[in-house]
Amino acid sequence: MENQESRVEIILGVDTQLDIHVGVVIDAAGRVLGNGPRASRRQNW
């Protein structure tokens, strides 16, 4: 069986703010694959 690799381009964007960070992942066509907020805490650095 032949091993075939499939590559997909994705883009991750993050908006960093003092209290919260919001990230989004999109594909090459601009479709949102996932997003979500995360608390910005010093222990997460």
C-alpha cells in the first residue's frame, strides 16, 4: 500500500487583550474551523 500525504493549509489568528485572548482557525477558503476565548493569566505564559 502506498503512503500518500495530504496537506491542508490552515491559518491561526489570535487577538490578545489584557483579560482574554480570542483565537480562530480558518482554512484556505476562509471557512472557520474553530474559535474560542481563553483567559489571559500570568501563569499561562
